[in-house]
Amino acid sequence: MTELCDLSAVELSRRIARRDISPVELLDSCLTRIETVNPTLNAVVAADEGEARKAAQAAERAVLAGEELGLLHGLPIGIKDLNDTAGLRTTYGSQLFENHVPEEDALTVARMRQAGGIPWFKTNTPEYGAGANTRNFVYGATGNPFNPELTCAGSSGGSAVALATSMLPLCNGSDLGGSLRTPAAYCGVVGLRPTPGLVPKEGSLAAYAPLSVEGPMGRSVSDLALLLSVQAGEDARDPLSRPVDTAAMAAPAPADLSSLRVAFSEDLGFAPMEAEVLRLFRERTGAFRHLFADSFDRDPEMGEDPNRVFEVLRAVGFLGAHLDKVRQTPDKVGPNVTANVELGLTYSAEDVAWANVRHTQIYRRFLSFMDEVDVLIAPASSVQPFDKNEWYPREINGQPLQSYIHWVAIAYGLTLTGHPVLCLPCGSDEKGLPFGIQIVGRRFEEAKLLSIGLALEQALAGVQGCGRPVPDLSFLAAR
């Protein structure tokens, strides 16, 4: 039987506004689901039930009093443990901040709270978001909801798992090299890496760097759009931010797929890809290519060594953020962060200049590419879920990888383009594990991308083997 927590965020918002359900009833349903499946999965790692209940009761009173309600009124929300939440333990997955309780909300959390959300739940993440597997030395590893012994990916893995199992109706995430998209793909939910600046990052130490972004996650495109409309909007502390029409994002209408020109790329022309993933991508896309006016195979021009471009820019970013921690408290810093900092120290000013020039070339070439198509569709990950106790895959198709992040090249390649990327579930593999695709739109045209994503989501639900998979909750509860 469907419980309240299994309903979409959009439907829950409607029912709360109509007084059909109480925010307190919804909170109770979410807490029961968390109690049932979270011990198996370790996705929700900090919560304050007392404060959440106070907020739900206040939300109920506001409804009964006929007050104007925010877009997220009464909805419990999972906050990735990289975002500060006032009064709630926030560790960044780091032993250095194991007992840290912030006094103020991060901007994205403040906006959710102002919109009526109840953000008293934290979701697991690797240390400082480093690594595409959600495990750290504070909380341990988060399991995949379709097989708890496998990874849910990262770094927004806790959010993806909480959504897939309906522990919470909405969660936020962030994305540098696929940190939001890969977990969405591995858990059968929806995630959006927005255009840099659409969702402001007021606390970034490198405010002019466009690689890392905040973004929404949900079980459907409509749910994700609701959250994005609250997160987006200008903030002067982020120089990349700009005014946006958030109302145009809140409730997208499905686009006409038959009018679209769509390019498909299996590997962006450079990413290492597991043979199984390529087979799945060909099978799945072959089942829905006919929906578009025109579809063809074409790789974007990624230029000279995009792997090294990303590696340099990422490592330099980690160097700026974490060098002091590695030098002063090396025993309290995990292997991924340490490796990035040490790598950053090997680069010269010439290396950084080279990477910035090549990055700009990739971006401008991709602008021209997107002038010719409405969207680009690619696989979401190079491999299917692996053992959660492994930090990362060491090889693909028997070939050793260049670095611990090389396996997410299919994701970070699109990061380098500076364009928005929507990750959609697209069925499962033979083991019952979710498979996902990335849909790339034009920069700052998130409203159009969401409309296309909504139409495709609806179409895929009717295509054999392409609908959104759902985990077996009874199996998770029995463990």
C-alpha cells in the first residue's frame, strides 16, 4: 500500500494546501520510513526529530489559519552534509568537523526554509564531496537501495538513496564531476546540474570557478523543478549568479518531442566506457529515438586531453580549499582529499594557464555544438554500481584508469562544457540495478530542459524496460 511519503512532492504540496493531509502526518510517514530502511542503507546521517516536529506543527497551524504558503510548505527535505544547517550537526564528512553544529544556514538551506520546507535531515556524503562513492570516516558508507552491498555513487549519494526509498520527498545535492548525476543514475532518481550561477553558491572559496554547482534532486522532473524554483535566483556573493525567472521553472509543461533535433554520444569521444554500459545505452536509446524529429550520433569536440584539463582545475581547487588541513592535520584527512591536494602541488602556473585556456576552448566549441541541436543525450556513468567498500573502480574493460576520478569522465566531460545537464532514470540492467542517461540543454535554458525532460520521462514510462525502477522496500526492511 502506498504511504504518504511515497507520494510526489508536487502532490504532497497540493494536498497540504487543500488541507487533505497535515504536515505532521507527512512527517510521521517519513520518520517511519527512515526508521524502517535507513538502518540498512545509512543515507540519513543526522536529524532532529523534535525540531522537525515543531516545524511541522507550525506548518499545520499556518494552513489552518489560511496563511499564504510557500512552495515547499510542510515538506521534509534532506540536506546534503556539505551544506550548513543552523542547529543541526554538519560534518562535511570530515573527522575535523565531527561535532560541528553551524549557527547559520547555507543560502540554499535558508531559501528552502523560507519556502516552508522542513530541512532537519542531513544526508551522507564523502569527505568534502571528494570521490564518487559515498563513504567517510565519520558515518561510514551508504548502500545502494537496489543492493545495499553496492555503492550509491557520490558525492550526493545519501540524498539519492533517501529519495529512491521515499524517506524524504525532496533532497538537495551538488555537482563538480558528476557528484549529483551519478548517484541519481545509480539510485533511479532525477538530478539536475544547473548552469553555473543559476543556483548561487555564496560560500564558495573560489567564486569565479564554474566547476562546482548546487542543484536539486527528486523522484520526478516535476518534483525537481519545484525545488529548483526555490534554490535558483541571484545572490551578489556569487559573481556568476544572475536574475532568473524562477516561476517558469516551478511547474514545467511537457515539450513536443517530435519537434526536437537530438544528438547521441556514447562516450563524448574520450571517456572510458564499460562494454555493458554501451550495450545498455544502445538498447535503451534505440527504443525511443523515434520520438524525435531528427536523431543522430555525434560526439562534441572536447579538444586536447579533457581528462587533464579537469584534473588540473579540480586539483587546484582542492589545493586552495584544503592545503592547510593536509599540512596541519594529515591524520584527519582522507585519501581522496589528500591525493587531490598532493596532485595540485605538482602543477605549475604554466599547467594552470594551459588548463584554463583549454577549458575555455571546450566551452566555446560546445556553444557551437548546441546551436545545431536541442539536446545532447549520453550515458550517465561509465560503469554500473560496484562494491561500496571500494573507493573507485581500478579499471574498465581490463584497462587501468588514469586516476581515481577517471571513471566519471562521462560526467566531468559535460561539467567542462558549462551547460545544464539533467539525469533521468532509464530502466534497469539484468541485475535489477538502475541505468541512467544525461540530457544536456543550452546554458540558462533550464526551463526548456525541464520541459524536454518531463516529456521524455512520461514517454519512457510507456516504453518497455525504460521506466523508473523502484527498490524493494520489504527486502530493505527485513535486513
